[in-house]
Amino acid sequence: MEKLTITSRLLRMVTSALLVFLATVVGVKLLQPLGLRHPLLIYYPAVAVSAIYLGLEGGLTATLLSALSAAYFSIEPRSNFAIRDFEEQLYVAVFVLEGCIISYAAYKMRRAETAEAQIKIAKERTLAAERLEESEIRLRLALEGAKMGMWTLDVTSNQCELSDQEYDLLGDTKGGGLEPVDAFFERVHPDDREEFKRLLSEVLDHGDNFSHEFRIVRPDGEIRWLAARARLSRSRKGKPIRMHGVNYDVTSQRRFEEQLRHSENEARARANELAVLMDTVPAITFIAHDPECRDMSGSRKSREMLRVPEGKSVSASAPEGEFANSFHGFKDGRELSPEELPVQMAARGQEVHDYELTLVFNDGTSCEVIGNAVPLFDGAGKARGAIGAFLDITEQKRIQRELEKVRDELDKRVKERTAELRQALETLQRETEERIESVNLLIHQSRLAAMGEMIGYIAHQWRQPLNIMGLIVQEMPMVYGGGEFTEEYLKAQMDKARQLVMHMSATIDDFRDFFKPSKEKEVFKAGEMIRKTLALIEGVLKTQQITVHADQSGDPDIYGYIGECCQVLLSLLVNSRDAFLAREEIANRAITIRTFSEDGKTVLTISDNAGGIPEEIRDKIFDAYFTTKPPEKGTGLGLSLARKIIEKRMNGRFTFRDIVDGAEFRIEIDSKPAA
């Protein structure tokens, strides 16, 4: 500070010397040639200016230099500082005294002005401090009312100072107010953190204002939206120093904007859907946007039907020049005024239903329409427009008129044909009854043939047990004669006989159950159905060297009629047996039965290696009465009835396909009742 003061004083002295030099030049060059009597007069302005503007040092310096300059350049003898004349010496002394007085007076005046200015500045500072304090109170109240939090980022120390309200926004307990910036970043939502850092870095690099909206995660897990507004302060060299900003909660605003955006999208989508619907439906639709129907929009089909060109209104109530005037409405032969048209009536608050009218066009053609129109109401319940939908019934009306003409002709023909049909019906009924009797006879024959085969199977099943019982009976007298007939022997023989009788009785039960029709659907195991069927025919198949392989994957359930299922399986096994008997050259005769579950269904496949079905008859094997067997061995109803049982009675599928060396029949049935 002392060096600065000395420098300032030296500058003032140099400036005073320059003013004196300027005055000397003026006096020597301009005034001396004119014979100026008092040369020191030219220096008074330099002394006064120096004293006023350069202070006491400037005034005294100017006074001393002016006296020396005048003594050297203007007072005799010139070019010499010595003054010999007493009068001149007195004159110079008076000048020096006056210069000192002027300098001192100017100094006092400046001191007085400075003191007054300082008092004024002090008052202004006090007033500014009071206003600043008042502004700070108002700002604090405003921030608290707006729930804004203040923060200051010190860029050099990377520390952030947070206000109490900022801690409230972040959901934290009030801390010391100063914490690392990274601690604040940890509160920012992970999905928004990098973007926040990037924008902040851009402002620190080459910006002044920071504005961003981001999410924070509060300690309790709640996610809130905050808006940040800040301004960056830089040094004279442009380096960032600190950033002052505020944060405020915009969660409600964000939610409202999202709801508003969703509502706008929904409304826009509904409007687009309505426009598409109006242009898509075959109906002729109109929407009146005011009670007078001056502003009315219509679908593409309505403009086409009314023959309204682009730029013209579809409303007959439109202002003059806007309506195309391409049609006139008639009802019951009377032309309707625009106010009597259905949409116009609905726009005034009246509902119109099943309204028919005829539209006559300028070229003389016409069409007939029918439709409804209902009013649209505003929030106060006042009609604000209407919507109407109509159908072109011109063709229907034409057809109706033609039908009325044809109806009389039909009545006449119906009476004539009724008598003919009655006679034909009686003839057809007789033929149908005869056909039904024939079919029933064939079915009865088929059942008798099946029962005959079943009796043969039972006889085969009983043959071995009867032989064993015969041996037991023959053995008992021999043992008795040998003296070895004991109670234990008798009990053992009786147990054997009892088991044989129970086996034969079970065969009778299987036979009875097989032909007993099921009244209701039930859930049963596929393995149980296969066992019952094989119990009747497996012995016969073995005698004919036919092996049956049963592959039951998980033994799935079947929902259906067990008796009918056994009948279908037996029919397929008999067909395979007959195919083997027709081809004696086949050595390893095998029938494979597989059961498994697939897509919620139980699948049963029966395949053999009996050579397959000839291609020329594959399309006929499910036809009723079609058979390749002699009349005494088949009726042609087996596969036809089997397919009807599976597909009609049990809602399944019954198909077949050729495989290598044979054929495979596939049955798909529900495994459980429908939900």
C-alpha cells in the first residue's frame, strides 16, 4: 500500500510539472513577445488546476516549479535562477505564498467534499444493507413458500453448500451444509446421473446458465423429480469459480404433464379412431358441431352419396355459398325444409329414430335412406350439436317391391307344389322307414356277428381252464385209491378249482361289461380299457401267432364311454387279425398299441405289419357298408361305426395313415372334462 501511495504521489508531481511546463511554453512563446509585465500570472491556472485535481502535493509542486520557471525564463537576468531586484523577489515570494494558500484551500475543500461523500456513501451502504437484509428475508420466505432449495457449488474445492430447504427436498436430515459434490450425485437417479454430469460439465467448460430436470432417490426409496436452475461465476481469466442455484420439486407437474400427455394422446387416438370409423363403416354418418347445423362434417361415404364436391358443406343449413345444393329431401311426397331434416331436428334436442326419407338429386335420380339422429349436449345440458347415421336402403326398397310382386306368384305356386310335396313326402317317408329297418337289420346282424366272435373268444378262454379242471377231477380218484387223499390235498385241489371258476366268471363279466352301453361319460385309464379288450381277444390272437405289444406312456386318462372305446379297439384288432389271415406269408405278425398325452389330449395308436391298405380303397374305408370281406364275415359297418363313436359321441378325432409294411390308426380323445 505504501509503494502504491508513493507511486500515486509521484504521478501527481509529474502531472503538475507537465502543467507548469505547458504554462512556461505559453508564457515564453506567446506572452513575452507581447511585453507581459507580470510573467507569473500565466502560472496561476497551472497551480489552481494542480491543487484542485491533484491534491496538496500537486498544488505545492506546481507552485515551486512555477516560481523556479518564472525566475529562469521570465525575470531578469534570464537563464539564471538568481533574482537581484527586490521588487521581483517580493513578487515571487507573494506568488509562492498565494500558491501555498491556493493549494491548502483546495486541499481543505477536497477533504470536505471527501468527508461529505463518505458520509453519503456510508448512509447509502447502510440503506443498501437494510434493503439487502429485507431482500434476503423476502427471498427466504419466497423459497420456503415455493419449496425451493438453494445450493452453491465451489468449483475449485469441489464442495457443495446446501440450504436447509435443499435437505428437505432430498429427504435428508439437515447436515452441516457443506459436502462433496459426489455425495450429491449419489442422490441423483442412476438413469439420470450421467446426463446430469454431462450437462454440468458443458456449462463449466463453455457456459454460464445451467437448467435441467432430473430424478432423485430419497433415503426411503421414493423417487422425486427436481428442476435445477443455476448461474456460473467466472474469474477475469474466464475460469469457473462457483455456481449458485436453486432446486425445486416438479414431481406433481411431471405427473400432471404425463397425465395430460396421456389424455391428449388418448383423445387424439379416439378422434382418429372416430374419423377412421366414420370412413370405414358402410353407414352414412354426420356430426353437427353447432345447434343450427351450420358447421357439419360427414364421412367419405356421405359426401359420395350426397354428391358434395370438395370445399362444399354437407349441411343443407350451411351459410349461403357453402352448401352444394346437390339434393332435396322428400318424405311422404312432400319436400322437407332444412329445419325438418333429421340431423337438424336432433341438433335442437329432439331424438330421431328410424327416420325414412327420399333424397332427389339435381339430375333426377334418387335414393332412399333410413337412420337415427341423437343430440349432443354440453356441460349445462344444452344441445350443442348432433350425430346421425343413415343407411342407403334404395336397393332394399327395390327388392321389397319386387318381393311383393313375387310373393303373390309364390303363394300360387306354393299351393300347387304343396299337394305335390305332400305326396312326395309320404312316398319318401315310406322309403325312409324301409331303409331304417334295413339299416337296423344290418346293425343287428353286425352285433350278432360280433357276439358270435365274442362267444368264440370266450370258448377259447374257457378251453384251457376246463381241461385243467378235467385233469383235477381225473386225478382225485387216483390219489384216493392210492391212499394219499388227505385234507390238505383236497383243500389245494379245491383252491385250484375255485381260481379256475373265478377266472371263467371274470371272463363272463368282461363279456357282459363289453356289450353294456355306457350312459354317461367318465374318466378312466387307457390301460384299463386296453386290458379289458385284450382279455377277450388276446388268447385267439396268440393261437394265430399274432403278438400284441402295449406301450403305455404314463397310462393317461380318457374322458368318454369305456364300453364304446373297448368296442372301437376290438374292431381295429379284429381288422388287423383278418388282414394277417389274408396274408399267410407274413412271418412275424405284430400289433402295437401305444398311448400317450399330447397337447392336452390322450392319443391311442394301433399299428400292424399286415401290409397296409391298398391305395385305391383308402378313401372308402370309413364309408358305411364298404367291406373287402365276404358277406358272411363282414357288414362294412365296423370302421364307420368306430369313427362315429369317436368323433360324434366323444368329440375326438379318428384318422389313419400308411406306415412301413402296415397301417396305423390314430385316436385323439379328451383326457378330462372341458373347463
